[in-house]
Amino acid sequence: MSEKKGFERTLVTAALPYANGPVHIGHLAGVYVPSDIYVRYLRLSGQECLYICGSDEHGVAITLRAKKDGVTPKDVVDRYHQLIKESFEEFGISFDIYSRTTSPTHGELAQQIFRKLYDEGKFVEKESEQYYDEEAGQFLADRYIVGTCPHCGYDNAYGDQCEHCGTSLNPTDLINPRSAITGAEPVIKKTKHWYLPLDQYETWLREWILEGHKEWRPNVYGQCKSWIDMGLQPRAVSRDLDWGIPVPVEGAEGKVLYVWFDAPIGYISNTKELRPDDWEVWWKDEQTKLVHFIGKDNIVFHCIIFPSILKAEGSYILPDNVPSNEFLNLEGDKISTSRNWAVWLHEYLQDFPGKQDVLRYVLTANAPETKDNDFTWSDFQARNNNELVAVLGNFVNRALVLTHKYFDGKVPERGVLTDFDREVLGDMAQIRERVTKLLEEYHIRDAQREAMGLARLGNKYLADTEPWKLAKSDMERVGTILNIALQITANLSILMEPFVPFSMRKLREMLAIDGREISWQLIGSDDLMAVGHETHKPSLLFEKIEDQEIEQQLEKLQATRKANEEAAPAKLVPIKDEIVFDDFTKLDLRVGTVVKCQRVPKTDKLLQFTIDDGFGERTILSGIAEHYSDPAVLEGKQVCFIANLAPRKMRGIMSEGMLLSVEDAKDGSLSLITTSKPATPGSQVL
């Protein structure tokens, strides 16, 4: 049984990767390594569990990729589903099933759930006006509409968001909209869709999450609270598209289930595909603990929207926890698939064959559990050389080499124990409980650090006892020391299994216990290696990574950066029409001091500034979040702003002005305009 709340089984899901590109280290660090570590721990503990995942294969992004590549959407998902599946397998991500949302089982179940909610009147049917491409003969999803952003003038803004200034948009906000399919000017046409009335679940969500799950990670709880506090709105569950699961309602031809509705149902359909006879036990029995591992961009879907669907359906369990990680950056820059700024898993395996565990370990050690973190190749090298090689590998090698040198590789007898011996054995026994507690609370990074403490304990034990010196005078004592060192080594082979499984399998082979059944409960035992048991000749568990290998990776990234810069030549915005001086004087430009700066919930683009303007404080929103990874660094800085701009509500927040910033015509980076020396807040810019 699970150690928490008396559950009989645990169902672990990992966010469905979108099948329009390969998997990179950001995906691995955010979702798949932490979930795999947790599942491996559950299995070692003897707990009944299932580990479910699969490819998310519907939605507009797939159709856009297909259009770009000149192939069908099916071609796109088939290609990337296989590539993603193989990458996971090679990294030891031990799913019980990795299926896909284009499977017949998934389509049938998604339609069944929709139909049940439809028949029970759980949806709101609404008619709305939407852009329609008469040349293509189809309604246009938001991403199929491009035009000029009304806020910054960018000419290729999408119908849902301007990627230039970060402002969220409606398609009808665009100036001179055009179809991304044909380039034609779209027309407005009425269409009917079904909506999930999230507002009707607001009271329940407030009680279930805000009162019932205060133990959730602060980033998860905080984002949920922000959404609920701002008020939930009905959300469409269908859309006009030719790629997806057809809406199973008469008169809904040309409409499919919205991808956000059908994708999470993939967890259920994949379980049904794996366990057709008892899948309902895993999804409908209150003795099942459901845990979703996700990235922060999926918090709202897994904590608010999907639970509301399950609540509306009425027979499914709800998640007990939703451990969500923040984002992983690469060498100080946001990982971007479109800019090829990433470390792709299939390419990593080509460059570092056999070193899956090194990447698993480094990504866990630097996991973005509470804030965005940065992956650097120098840190990758340092953690491998200074921790895996110098700590874990060094201890294992010394214990085995000394055993072969003095006792022909056989486990020696243990003599009289000293107080120090007993202290070390006692510390070893306590480590399992500390690691267990951390894993049960989803502190995966700290759990790995605590587990590595056993290798450090072993190194210290050998360094303090110095058996190589005692070999000249007291072989009985040497035997006792090496017996204890081998017990620690055998314990490590189980304790570190969830974190570096390939290496621990190799270690158990060296210890000649690879055919023995292992369990989490054995950790802490001081008799895992019987006296006289013969070990195999040791080999290096980990290898040093040389500077040249790291330089090659940095050169590859530098080439990518250069290619991106060359592909994006400077685009100077044309000088606007001439104005007279009186027009300029209408603008009241002032200097203010940033009192507080924070990200706006539900968007990665907007920052919320609290400005001391000399008369008090005002709030100004600015779409520059992607250019400042830590908004707090702006606090205390002086900025220039338009003080008399009419207030405008964005994302439910009233913005009282506009900050002045400079956009670099070469790389598109934004930087705030500030003063060359301190000025009194409220001073005019002349």
C-alpha cells in the first residue's frame, strides 16, 4: 500500500508530449525524469502502480507543421511519435504504456465522455462569429489568422497572441487580418460550439484546491488560486478543424473536439488500452492515488479544466497531487524549438553514447522544482566529474579494488565493530527513511542529494579508517572495514536505482548480485553481501568528461546562435508619418521608480510593474517578460513611462500607462529606457 492516506495503488501520468517535434532536455527535466524516479521508487517499494503516457497528436500546431513540411498531419504525428517513443526508451523512462491520441481506443473514449456530458446538459451551446476563409472553404483557428498587432504594430501577430509584444489577442483585434492558409482576407461567419461552463465549478474548485490541497507545490497552488480569484469563464470544447476527433453530435460536421479536451483523456484511454479488463479500478476506485507530473504551462489544464471535466462526468477520481516543475533554460537563454536552441535527446545520445545516467543525474540535481533553472555544459561536466566520478564512482571503485587486492574479490568476515563502525551503519540505516520522505513529498532533487550522501558517507569511512595502511598490521580490521564498505556499496545499488538505473544495474553486475531481487525495504541492511560471496572485477562506473567534449557542444550552440542571427537580419521599423510639435507635447513622459515587478499569471509575456510616479503608485503592464528571466532585478530601477495614456484592462488588470523600451532591430530583444543618473520620481522627460 502507498504510505500516504492508505491508498492501495498509485496511477502516475506524465504530460503527453506534443508530436510535432523531438524531445529536448527541458521536457526531460520538467516531467519525465522526475516522474520516472518516483515510479521506480514505488516499484522498488512493492507498491502497485501504473505509469502512463503517450503522444498528444491533435490540434492546430500539428496542422501548421504539416503545412510547413508539405505532408499530412498523420505523417507528422507518425514520425515524431516514433522518435519520441524511442528517445524515452533509450533514457530509461519506464512507462508501462506509451500510446497516442490517434488510437481507436482514445477516439472512442473521448467521444463517449463528450457524449455523456452533452446528453446530461453539462455543456453550454453558443453561437459565435468567427473568421472564415472562403478560398479554403473553412473556418480559421486563431493560429490560422495573422495580421498587424493593434498594440505594437507587428505585422505577423497570431489571432491569439502577438509573439512580438506578448499581448493576448482575439482574432478580431488584428488589423488587416489574413488567412495563414491562402493569404486571403477572411470574412466573419457564424459558427456553433459547445462550452464547458467553468464558472459553474468555481465554488467547488475553490473548496477542492484552495482548501483541500494546500500541500501542493506553491507554484501550482498559486497559479490555481490566481485563476480562480480572477473568475473562471466558459471554455469551448469543440472547434472548426479538419484534424482531430469528430464531435459525436448530429449537425456537427467539420467540428472536432478541442485538443485541450481530448488530450488529457489520453491518460484514461492509454490505461484502458494497457489494462482493458480492469482499467476502471485505476480511474474510478477511491483507493487509487492519481498523480499528474507536468510542466508549469500545463497547470491550469490539469488542476482546473481536466478535473472539472471529470467532476462533470461524475464517476472518475481526481488527482491527489500535481507536481509541476518550472522551465529549464539553456546557457542563459530560453529553450526554443523554432530557433533550434535546445539539447535534443536523440542528438545527445549520439554525442554521449552510454551516458544516459549522466544527463538524468544532472537534470535532477538542477531540477527547476521551484523556479526556472539553467542548464549549462560547464555544470554538466562539473557534476559528472566532481560528483558521479569523484564521489559515487570513486567510492565503489575503491571498495571493490581493495576487496580484490586483499581478499581475492570475496566478501571478508566482519570482526569486532568499533563505535565508529556502528555510527556509520546507523547512518546508512537512516538514509532510506529520509529519501523515502522526500520522494513521497515529490522533492525529487533533494531526494537524489540525500541518496548521494550515502556515497559520501562511504568515502569518508574509507578515508578515516585507511584500510590500505592497516593491511600491514591488522588484516582482521581491514576485513571488517571492507565488509562494511561492501554493504554500503550494495545499499547504494538499490538506493540510487531510481536516479541512475543503468549505472546501478552495472554496479550490481560487478557485485555479482544482478540476478537477485531487490527492494526498497532492503536499504539500510548491513548484511546484503554474505561473507565469502565473490564479486566480479571492477570497472569504472563513470568516466570523466573532457574539456574538448564540452567545447564541441558549446561550438554547436554558438553555430545555432549565429545561424539564428543570420536568419533574422535587422528589420528597422519605418519612420512613421510626420507630426507637429503640438502632437508630441500631448504626451506626458515621466520618470518613475520600480517598486515591485512580477509575472502576470497565465502568460509568459506580461510583467506587472508597480511604479512610484512621484504622486503615489500606479500599475503598468508590459510585454517584456521573456527578456527578463528574473523580474525582481528590475526593482529599484528608474524607468521612463507615458503618464497620461488612457488606462486599459489586460488579463483582468488595469494598466495605467506605458513603459518606454527599445527593441533591437537585429535580435528583437527589448530593454527598458532608463536614466543615466538618478532622478526624482515624477520628473518629466523633455
